[in-house]
Amino acid sequence: MRIAVFSAQPYDKQFLEQENSQHGYELSYFDQQLNEANAELCKGFDAVCAFVNDDLSAPVLNRLKAHRVKFIAMRCAGFNNVDLVTAKSLELPVVRVPAYSPEAVAEHTLALILTLNRKTHRAYNRVRESNFTLNGLLGFNLHGKTVGLIGTGQIGLATAKILNGFGCKLIAYDPYPNPEYVSLGGHYVELEQLYSRSDIITLHCPLNEGSYHLVDEASISRMKEGVMIINTSRGGLVDTKALIAGLKSRKIQALGLDVYEQESQLFFHDHSGKIIDDELFERLQSFPNVLITGHQGFFTEEALTQIAAITLNNLTCLAGDQPCENELTHAIS
Ligand code: NAI
């Protein structure tokens, strides 16, 4: 099987090559994001392996089909960038990696919470400058604080387990309650209550039509004064303009983002030395209480090993005409 790997970074190559020793597929790596303009590159390939910011909208899928691509393998969990209805109608099966290491993203969520709270990023710089003053570094105990989780699937649950260890009170909203979360001692509440009661709100739900801009001006207005908001899921879950207004009014005390709505223009590439034209991103960067990381929640050795293994196994299933439990197009009627 010939596989075209898009948005390929050196680490993708490293982990895919390691796993491919068991499969012997022919892998070609393109560092570009897949889009309509470069879909020609897929000519002669049996499968396309794509990531979070590749464009798999209807026009691109049509081109892939015309180039006789047979399978699409997402090497990620989220699939908001794939038009599944079109893929199904074109008989282009799409597979993904639903869970590789929920702990990787959960642990990164905690890294954002702890850094924002105890300001270790600022302390590091101060101590290196031989400045040992503590003014401005004041934090709060996580113990006893109420954390609101939006989404209690794999990552939400892994995050809840860690927060439970910190002695936090857990409340959550999810249309499909998870018994494992309840057995941890967590409670489900309506979104309204989650907004009004949480000291920290952390997002762990997928981006879809129902969750787009879930955190907007109206929901922020219902949150506690001084709330901390963390988003390690997808940028489109939050309205960036509303976040900026919330930061300016001091309603939001701290904001941690591993994802950003316009991230496809920025993330996974080196823009140092260039001028960034995104005014909203630059405004976010100007706040001392905002911490942004470039979609690295998944970025651990364990997760990359799992992603590579599951991606290639998914393709082996499809090529062998075997049922694949990670196929997304199955669920489309
Ligand atoms: P999952 O499918 O196990 O859990 C998602 C949960 O969200 C489910 O329980 C579902 O019922 C719930 N949900 C759906 N719509 C909701 C809504 N409107 N409000 C509240 N809950 C809702 O998914 P998993 O593995 O926990 O991943 C969650 C998200 O994390 C993914 O969709 C992806 O966007 C993001 N992610 C981010 C990564 C990163 O590197 N930062 C890496 C992997 C995933």
C-alpha cells in the first residue's frame, strides 16, 4: 500500500517508520497541510494519512476520489475537519485513532492549570535573573476548588482522576454520563450550574455544530468572577473575542489554551522572525494571565507510538476488507 502522509513533521516520520517495520507499507511524507490546491499530490497513492488541520472538505475528498485514493486514515481523535457525509457517499472509508493516550492530554491540561495558578513560567525567568521576590506570583490551593468538566469521555475522565487526587470538587456536564466519572465521586449538573459554580472550567468535548462557540459572551457572563478557563480540545469551542472581553473585564482570571480557532495558519510551524497578522492571537498573547501552547496535548512518546500503531493497523484492516472498529464512515447513514 502506498500512503501519503500530510502535515508530516520529523516526529511523525520517526514513529510511523518504527511501526511500519511490521507492515512494510510505502510511506511518503509531505510537510504541507492537505488542501484543494495540493490534492494533486495524492495521485498514485492508495491512502491518505492526515492530521488535525488538514482540509478534508467535500472538494478535497472529490479530488482524492478522482485520484483513486481508497482510504483516509486520520492520525488523531478529532475529525471536525472531515466531511464524513461526502466521504461516505464517495465510498471513501475514514478511520481515526479514537483513544491513544487520554492521559497525555489530561496531564497537559494539568500543566496549564498549575502553571497559570502558580506562575512557574514567570518564576523560572525571575530566578534566572536573580530576582527572588514573590510579588505577582500568588496562587491558590487547588485542594477544595470546584472544577467544571465539559465532556467526561476518555480525556475528561483522565483529567477528573488527576483532579480528584488534588482534592478538587468535581462537577461536569455531558449529554452521555460516564459511570466511571460518577464512581470517582463526580457529579453531573446542567451547564448553567457548571458555569456559576466552577472555579476552573476545562473543555473536553468534541467540536461539532452543537458545541461551536459553547463558551461565548453569554456563557462567560454566567461564570464566577475570577474563573480560570482551559481549552485543550478544539479552538472552535470558544469565541476568542468573548474570551478577550472577559480577560479585559477581569472576569476571567486565567486562560490556558492548547488549541486556537485559527490555529491552522500558525501551529506546527516556525513563525519566529515573521510578523503574525492574526490580531486576536496577538491580543491574547499580550495578557500576562494567558498561556498558549501549540496543540501539544497529545505530544508524548507513548501517545505517538500508539497513534502510529493504530493508524497503520486501521489501514491494514481496511485493505484486508476486515471490519474496523475505528471507522467513522460506518456510523453515517
Ligand atoms: P471522547 O469521545 O472520549 O469524549 C468526548 C465526550 O464529550 C463524550 O463523553 C461526549 O458525550 C461529550 N460531549 C459531546 N458533545 C458535548 C457537549 N456539547 N457538551 C458536553 N459534552 C459533550 O473524546 P476524548 O478522547 O475525550 O477527546 C475529547 C476531545 O479532545 C476531542 O474531540 C479532541 O477535540 C480533543 N483532543 C485534543 C488533543 C490535543 O492534543 N490537545 C488530542 C486528542 C483529542
